[in-house]
Amino acid sequence: MKTAAEANTHQVILDSVADGVFTVDLEWRITSFNAAAERITGVKRAEALGRHCCDVFRASICETECALKGTHRTGRPVVNKAIYIVRADGERIPISISTAVLKDTQGRVIGGVETFRDLSQVEELRKELEGRYTFADLVGRSAAMQQLFELLPQVAVSASTALIEGESGTGKELVARAIHNLSPRSKRRFVALNCGALPDTLLESELFGYKAGAFTDARRDKPGRLAVADRGTLFLDEIGDVSPAMQTRLLRVLQERVFEPLGSVEPVPVDVRIVAATHRDLDEWVRAGKFREDLYYRINVVRLRLPPLRERREDIPLLIERFITRFNRVQNKDIAGVSDAALAILMAHAYPGNVRELENIIEHAFVLCRGGLIEPQHLPPALHGAAGKAPRRLKTGLTLAELEAIHISDALRRHRGNRAAAARELGINASTLFRKLKTLGIDGSSSPKVR
């Protein structure tokens, strides 16, 4: 039985700790609550004592994955688990928690103890950094994306036709929308058309429109995408898939700024900026005679390249945060992030589907993860070898050194083994890069071996 002096000393010690600390008995009622816990939660000690902890904290895991109950059940402590709580004033704040079993002097379990740290400042710093690495709806801290962010405002203010190159799923339409939104045409419409998804007859109708009576079911005039986008921007996705006949008609639009709807012989003038995109190597297609050279030079006035995700792995954590924030809002969930083990798997994946594939992976994880952090078991089985074959054979997760080796090897591969250029992209001295290559066992030309 504690004396009043001992209890007072115990409370003074707890109040001197910067982190929030509280203890519970076997019925999950709060038995102690320090000053930092008051400050972080906005709940006074007198109001907290004797209440169930879930009534005080209203945390994202209270109803489904209570960390204290998990520790009580398994005997294993939780360390620095990221969650959200709702303060007394209704503000939702991020915290990290650690839990342990509370025992008396005879070793009997009498409850539990939890410490927690306010991550609001860390969150503010994260938002500040995100602002530095975002542009319109695009996200990237890689050198390639930062260069693209610098170019986009200059491209946007010009009236020139732009060509965006990149694999499927890299975000070519996002770049096109950014160009439109930053341009003098931003008050007008942005109209998108996927040229590769339609046969010639439908593409012609969608692009140029038609007059009533042009064909059997044409009972009234229908404006095409060109007319709808007048004085705005027309985005022609997958222009490399357009047939030679349609290429000829597009060339006339670009050269003369007129078009003829189906069933009409009168040219219609149009003031539209064309932004085209393709996943194909148009240089090669021109040489092979599959794409008109004159049309190629018309659309290739300004050329932008979107690198595949495997060439900018440093952007993966930023993209993951962006998707988690969006899915939390859309699905009304409180997923705090991804665990180190899950992040290691996501960093090692090859991403043939690029950013779109990563987004689908995170959405899949949201279906299985009820709260807290996304763990490896929440990812699609093919990524961690539970079913199918993963792109790389992994252990339970990659170490920090292995992740660093992947990152350095990717930079070297992008710069074709040029160590000085790779060091500049990585933001380190060439001597530091040389030392890391030696320490990590990278020969400067091959990818790191991840087992």
C-alpha cells in the first residue's frame, strides 16, 4: 500500500516525463494520467481517472486493434506504433504509442502502461516537405520529377504543341492537366480523348463530330472533341496508336487550324492547344514508317518525358503517403502509414504498371487493413511471395543497407555508370558515393542482389 508521499513522488516523476503516460487496471480503467497526457489529449487528469481508456482517447485502433489489449493477451510490448487520436476539442492528431504489461512486486499482472508521443510537429514537417515535392497533382522528389516541375510553367504559358512520353500508368494525363491549369487557357475546357481505345470510325466521330444525316442514326448535329475544346486544351492520349488515315486528318488540324465534321464540306476554324501523349517510341515508329514524320514534328515541338516508377524509387514513399491520405478520406479510415517491412517490399517491386499499379496496391491494402499500419500481409500476395512469384525474391523485409543499395544502383543505371552524375542526383559527394559502393558491395554497373 503506497503512502501519500510515495504516491506524490510517483506523480511528480510521471509529470516530469515529456511523453504522455497512463496506466490502466485489469478492467481497462485509467489509474494514473500524467501532465503530458493532459496536454496532448486535452483531458484533465481528474476527468480521465476511473474512466475506460477508450472513452478518453477515442483512438483509431480502440475498437478493433487495441494495443494495450494485444500486449495483455500476448505479453509482447508494442513499440512506436503510429495511430491517430481525437482530442477533447475534436481535433484529430497523430501520435506514436508504446505499451507494456504492468506487474506488481510479486510479478502478478495488475494492468497495463502506455506511453505516447505527439507527432503533430512531425506531421507539419511532413506537409512542408510534401509541398516542396508536389506540383499540381504530381508528386516527386526525384531529380527527373523536379526537372519536370521546373519546365511545366514555361511549357504551360506557351501556345506550342506538347508531346508527353511515358509508359502506361506514369501519369501522362496529370501532366497534361497541369499544363492546361497553368496556361492562359485554364478558364476554358480541358478535353481528353484516348486515341488507342477507339477504332477509326468512332475516333473520327468523337474527334470531329458530325452533322445530322451524316449516317443512318445521325438525327442531330453532334459537336466533336475539337469543337468542345475550342479556346481550351485537347489532350490526345496514345497518339502513337492512330492509323495513317487519321494521322493525315490530324495533320491538317495542326497546320491549318480547321476541321470538317462528318457530313459537312465546310471547314470549321478552331483555336485549340494540342497536348499529345504516347507510351511508344515515336522516333522508332517514324523510322519504321508507322507514324508520319511531318505529324511527328508538328506534335513534338515541346517534349516531356515521364520516367517509369522503377527509375524514381525515391518518389515511392511520397506517393504512398498521397494515396493513404486519399483513401483515408474516401473510405473513412484511419490508416497511419506502412510498416518498415511493407515499405521494403514496396521499394523493391519493379512496377510494370508504374504509379497506377502502386495506387492499386495501396487500395488493395486498405481492404485488408482495419487500422494502424499497413503490414506485408495486407499487400497483394504476389509482392511478398505468399502466392505466385514476386519480382524479386525477398526475405521478410529489406534492411536499410539493402534499400540504400537499390537506390544507389538505380541512380547509377539512370546515368549509365557515371558516378559523378549519380552522386549529384543523390545529393552526396562523389567520394561518399565511392565509399558507399565499396561498403555495400556494388560494382557500379549491376543491380544489388536482394535475396
